[in-house]
Amino acid sequence: MKKLLKIIVLLIILAGLACAGWYLWKWHSFKKTLAAAQQGDVNAQMAVAEKLKTGAGAQTNAQEVADWYAKAAAQGDPQAAYELAQMYLEGNGVARDIESAVSYLELSADKGYAPAQYMLGEMYQTGNDVLKQDALQGFLWWLQASRQGDAQATSALSQIPAKQLAAYRYAQQIDSLLQQAQQGEADSLALAGEMFQSGIGVERNAEKAAELFMQAAQAGSARAHYHLFVLYDKGEGALPKDEEKAYLYLKRAADLGYPQAQYELGARVYKNAQTPEERKEALDLFETAGRKNNADALYMSGIIYMEGQDFPQDLDKASQMFLKAANLGNAYAQYTVGQFYLRGFGLKKDRNEAVRWLTVAKNNGSREAAALLDSINP
């Protein structure tokens, strides 16, 4: 019996020593990880945060957990940003702060972390003190999360209420466009740039818009070349005013066949033209853009044929150019068509048609049309 007791005591002692050794090993392991974390190793920082969170090798300490997550998040770790956002939402280890929570969720979601994308989408669906309710933005975040296999996002998207289906379908179109842009498709990159420039479907971001326009231009997008012309010409968004770069982008956009660029280039050439050859160059640009239904270019073609400088005057051709431009919504052309009908220039004189077109022009903002209407309808 005494021998059995000795064996039991010995086993207890050995178990205690083993347990102490295991805890000592865990402590040394934690100290080693902690040293690496203090040296800036982001993986070690995450490991320390998790150990402090669970008490594995160290005493739990919510404040220190938050501190280590913050350090890892500052180095761009998306999971750390997500975990820290959760702590700000719950007021765990840090003071409850919805604004900080949203900031860290956005950081995590932007880096592609699906749980953060789902949660951000949920916030946009309901709205809070920081984020205004925006179902479209919510759907966009859920679509990104679902594409990565997030079950919650997939489930949410399978239960869209009927009244939100239109917004959801629009979100799908935007999401598809952004995916194409990520794959480097030129015009999709340009369209994505327009979205970030205007804030339609995504948060407005001038820097991102300019970056996408640059990528699209490199991929050969005429549309993007034109946008870069506008940005450099006006010094807007994220790009400084640079007239030389602006002209180069305008010329390239016109050469690639972008109608508005052809019109803008034609207007510059026409304004500075000193010779018949330069005016012919301007007319060629206007007519090229006009064949693609650019209303401004059609109007300017009409002006040149009406004036007859360097070219035989052709009121019939001018009137047809003006009519096309007017039907496309150009107020100057609408006013001019009204004048042509009123006086019988290039068009058969018709007072009713004159009044109709002048009224259209007036409603489109033409003061000249309004004044002419007043004079013929005292």
C-alpha cells in the first residue's frame, strides 16, 4: 500500500513538473514572439494580440490586445484592422467609437478582407451615425465578400427585398464594370475612373479617378485620353494644370477617334486659324466628329458653311447641320434653326416652325431665343 502511495505521489510530482515545464515553454515562446512583435514583425504582432486575447501564454489584457492590433493594422494587416474595428464597436479594450470602427473596417475591406466587406455592407444597409444609409454601397460590398466565399454575404444577397431589386441590379452592373477594370480592359478602366470622379456608385476619389484614367490611357482608351486632357487643362482633381500635357492628351484622344476631343481640337484650331488650310483642318475635325453625332461639332460645321469664309457659302448644307445639332439638343443650333425658319435662310420660311424651335431653345437656356420670341410675339 505504501509503495502504491509513493508511486501516486511520484506521478503527481512528475505531472506537476511536466505542467510547469509546459507553461514555462509557452512563456518562453510568448516572450520570443513578443520580441519579434516589438521589432515590427506584423505576423508576430498578430500572434501576440491573439495570445493576449485568449490567455495562451500570457494574461488576457484587452487594452494591450487593441494596441497590438493597431500596430499590425498600421502596417496594413486587414485582419488586424477588422479585429480592431470589432473592439471599437463593442467598446472592448478601447472606448466605443463608431467612427474609428468604420475607418478600420474600410481599411480592411479595401484590402479585400471578406468579413470586413460583409460588415461594412451591413452598416450601409442600415446606416449609422457615421455612414449614411446607402443600399447600393451595401450591395457592392456584399458582392465583393460573396465572391470570396463569405457565407453571410451570399445569404444576404439571396434575400434581397423586391423594393431593392433595382438597386441590386445596378450594383451588379457596377461590380461587373469594376471587375473588368481590374482585368485591365481599357474602356472599363475609363468608365471606372468616371465613377470615382463623380462619386456614382462609389465614394468620390479624385486621386483614384486620375490613376484609372492613366491606366486606361496606357491601355489605349480614347475616352481616358480626353479625361486626362480636361484634368490637365483645368488643373482639376489630382493633376496640376499643364497646358502642354493637356494638348498632347487632346490630340491623342482626337487621333483615336473620340468625338468630343475632335470637336475640342477643331475649336482650338478654328479659333487660332490664320490660313484657309487651318480653317479646312478645323472643318475636317468638326465634320468627323459630326458624323458621330457630336452636336457641338455639327453646329460649328453649320457656322462655317453659313459664313462661307474660304469656302463657298452653302446655306442648304448649313441648315442641315444645324437641324441635326438642334435635334441632338444643342441650344445654339435650336436658336439658329428658329432664325432660319423665320427668315427663310436655307429652310422654307415657316413661322410656326420658327416659334417651335425658338421655344425649344428658350427652354434650353437660350436668352437670344427668348428675346427673339418676345419680339415676334409682342
